[in-house]
Amino acid sequence: MTKKKKELFEVAEGESIDECLERIKAAGYFPTKRTEKPIFKENVNEGKVEYEPVQRKTIFEARLME
């Protein structure tokens, strides 16, 4: 079975970035891009909707080592 040339790895909750990078390396990939996406919480105050950032999700794009 062949591996994909590109793979996305998400930093799991409770996992450090270094641990995620080690997991990427153990899978046979090397990171090429880091993306952070905010996660928002919707609050309704007096009929007005407000969005509040509560955390962020870190995702690494990785390429297969050849």
C-alpha cells in the first residue's frame, strides 16, 4: 500500500506541537506548512449575535520523505 504524497496532521487536544512534529516524522513525512484556524463561540446579547474566539486549531501540511 502506498502512502499519500501530502497529508494533513492536526495537533490533538492535550498534545504539544513538538509531539505532533515527532508523530509526523514517525509516519515518514516532513512538515511543509503550518496553519492556525480560530474556533469561535456564538454569544447572543440582547438579540445581537457576537462571535468570540475561544481557541485555535493548528494543522500541519506534510510531504512524504523520499
